Amino acid sequence: MARWRLAARAAAGLALLTSALALQACGARSAPPRPPEPPRPAEAPRPAEARPSPPVQPVTGSAAIKLLAGVQKPPIWRPGDRWIYGVLIGTEQGTKTVEVVQVPDSSAPFYVLRIDQLEHFYTTQLQWVAHARERKIESRIDPPLPWFTWPLEPGRRWTYRGTLQDSSASVQREDTFLVLGAEVLEVPAGRFNTVKVLHESDKGDRNEYWYAPDVRSYVKWVWHRGTSTSEQLLREFHTASRN
């Protein structure tokens, strides 16, 4: 039972991204970030109703060149950068706010992102490290989970093996990632040129997330496990001063 709870927590924590950036997390019911998102409630969310997918619109011409240049290396986050997502879990809707509250320095080589009452830790490569509540670590993964590998070019694949640990158990996991391609994606925050990544784990989780250089994060994240699904769409993005 402890291992099941930890696997469920991992799916949500990692899907938050995102990650992502990481990236598992993954989303919470307050609202993943999944990839990649705080611990998911014990009860499974009700499956979302099937909705037709819009046709994929490729990124072409000069926009494709600009997009490729924007995914050569990880973005630089600043304290105050903030993303607001609309979240759908089954038929339940909510909002998730992700805000950068600390950036890497000589004493702590991690970004710290606040998501509701939790803090998520990411490397400068946007790899998910741990989550904490009131600075007390509740779960961690070793090595960090690579929601992103740079350059984030279409066709790139990578794999991961690591250990997710909390106060009750440790779980070994294996994950695979594939950059599927470039897409023009429209979400409530606007229309963006994105790179789509597919993640699959040996625990049965599957994540699809769309990274947009213009917002330095993902603009859409979809988590699947069996018949359960959750979705995050970017509503607002606020950039801190770069002075």
C-alpha cells in the first residue's frame, strides 16, 4: 500500500511542471508540472469525457527557425516569474499558480517554485528534484528527473532510471522521453509555437507537454493513467523584471 501511495504521489508531483520544468510533476486538485504538478488525492479522478482533438498545425518558415533557436538551452527564470493554469481533473475544474520564489546561487543550486502550499525544486536544466512543505522535504528523486534535455529538438529521445523516496517508501522507476515535433498551439493565454514532448513511465503514467520558449515553460500538459486524465492550459504568464 505504501508503494501504491508513493507511485500516486509521484505521478502528481512530477506532472506539475514540469516539471517541468519537471517537469512530474506533475497536477493537484487545487489544482501537474505534473512533468511535470503536489501529491494527488487518494481517490482516482473520474475520467474526462472524450473530446475531439484539433488538427495539428506545424511550425514552418522563419517561425520554425526561431523556435529551434529557443530550445537550444534551458530558459533562465527570475524570482517573480509566474504562470497561471486552468486545470481539469476528470470533470472537476480548478486553477494552479506556479511562481519562482528562489533562483540558484552558491548556497543552493536549485530553482524553488511555489505551487499552492508546496515548494518544488528544479535544477538549472529544469529537472525535478524534490517537493517540500514549509521547507520540510516530503519526497525526492535521485538522480533528478529530466523532464527536459537540451537542446529540445524534434526526434530526440532519452531515458531515465532513478529512485523516488518519501517518508514511507522508496520506489525504483524507469522513464522514457521523446520530442515528437513542433506545433502551433492555442491556449487561453494565446497562440504559441511549441515543442511537444511525450513521457512514459514503467508505473503506467503517460504525459504529453508542450514547451513554449516565449513563456519559458509549458503552455499545455496532459497526464494519463488508465482511464484517468488531467489537463493544464496556460491562462496567464507574468514576467519578472530582467533589469
